[in-house]
Amino acid sequence: MLSVISSGLTLLAKPAVDEYVTPWICSMLTDEEPNVRSQALATVGELTKYCSTELFACKIVPVLSDTFLTDHSDHVRASLARTVCLAAENIAGQKGANELVEKRIVPICEALAKDPSLDVRLTVCENIHGVIKALSSEQIDAHIVPLLAAVSEDKQWRVRLEIVKYLPELAKRVDLRLFKGQLMKLFMDFLVDVAFEIREEATRNVGKLGDILGKPWMEEQILAKITEFKASPDYLLRMNAMLFVTRLREYLSAEFINNKALGIVLGLRTDPVPNIRFNMAKSVETLAPVLTEEKLKTEVVPALQQQLTDPDFDVKFFARRALQHERIRMFVQN
């Protein structure tokens, strides 16, 4: 019956939906049978396209908060996440929708984002774009950015991945001054996330964000980050200084790599950790196709030749291999 009512909403005028359908669905939302409540919940997202925002706010939203937010079923709470996000998207732009979403729907999303169930948290992240569409840039900064910051620390990488995927779209919707603050910090942290899938997704998004935020500005952020990493006492962060440049090379300008990033990479040739020293050689080998002849001749070759006298076998091995690269070996003096 509920599915029939849902599919027939397009045939009814809004007054009829408000007078007959909405009250009936409200009663089903509080039914004693869990299956009935669950099916009624599934119709709410579609209902918001046709019922008045005022009726949705005073009749349905309180039930969603009071009944479903604490439901013992993970499936029901995940359905609630989909429903409220879809509802927010459907009422976006209507009179009173902005305040309703901020005051009533966002708190539901904030609670669900902390849910113990992975499926519930994941569903919130997958559908939060619907809520964002109904909010102003200031409201996003006040409510969504803190929510995303909290979710970015989720132990489950699949949850964090959903945030990484959405950041370029979010950058289009908010004031760029807002994005260039905390959200940009989140993005830079994702580039060195422990999960490979997140690092890869963040890397792919460098180009997209560069198009939105401006490539020169984006490169300056990357320069600041790799400079910070190079000076870190943590050898893993110093390693990331090189990995940043090699992983992001296709999104960075040749001028940036030659004049700014290369010096940082070469500066690690005398690092106390052998793994970093030989990764320096591997990095310049990877960057060689975009390096100028002048840089190869005056900076890269001397740095690699210096490593040939390194006490570590692996450092000498990778330095020797890099010197055999077709773009590097032509500048080696026999």
C-alpha cells in the first residue's frame, strides 16, 4: 500500500497530499510493526517533493528525530540517513527550507555521523551532498565543515574516502575563502592518509581542485606542505616530501617542479636514513622527463654522483641506476 501511495503522489495536488497523504504516512511512521515503520520511512524522501515544507517540519521531522534516530536496527538508521538527506535536497530553495535544514536535519546527520554502525556512517557521507545543497555557504562553514572534520578521523577508510570524493564538488559550492581554510587542511592530510585508496583518490583530485582554486595557489600549498615535511624529525614525513612530488607530478607545472620542488627533493640526498637517500635517487629518475637540461646537468647529476660514494649499498645502487636514465646519462662526464 505504501509503495502504491508513493508512486501515485505525482497525480495529486499539494493540498490533497497535505490533507490526506502526509497525515497517513505520519501515522505509519509510528506504527507498532517495525516493517511498516521502515516502509513508511522509505516514502518520506519522495513525499517531500509534494507536501508543504511547513507540514514536513511540524509533523514528520519530529518523528524522524524521536523515533528513528534511536532505532535499534542499523538498516533503519541507514535508511533514515538517506531519507533526511534526500528530503533536504528536495526542499532546497523553498520558503523556510534553509532554516529547517540547519536547525532540524543537520543535527540528525551529525548524530548519525557518530553512529557505531559503519553502514550508517557511510550512508551519511554518501548522501550529505543533499543537505549541503540546501545550506548557504556560511551554514556549510558553521555545521558541515566541523562534521566533515570529525568524519575525516573515522577509523574506517571507506567513510573517509566518501569525504575525499566529494571535496572538489564542495569547493564549487562554498566561498573559496572557506575552502582554503580548514577544508584544504583536510585535503592535504588525505594526501598522506594511511589508506592507499584515499591517497590515490586525493591525488586524482589535485587536478580538479587546481582548476577550481587556481593552479598557482594549489602549487603553493603543496610547496608549503613538502617544505614542512622535509624539515620534520619524522622520517616518514620526510619520505612523503618526495612522494608528494612524484605522485602529483602530472598535476604540477614543469616550472614548479624545476624551480621549487626539485630543490627540496635533492636536499634529502644526505638524509640520515638510507631509505630516504635512495628514494631521492628514485624520485629524480621519475621526474627526469620534465626536468630541464640545465637542472639535470648542474643539480641532478652532481647529487647522484655524490651518492655513488654513500656507505649504503642500496643508495649507491639506485644512484647508479638513475644515472643510466636516458635523460640523465647524457650529462654524465666520463
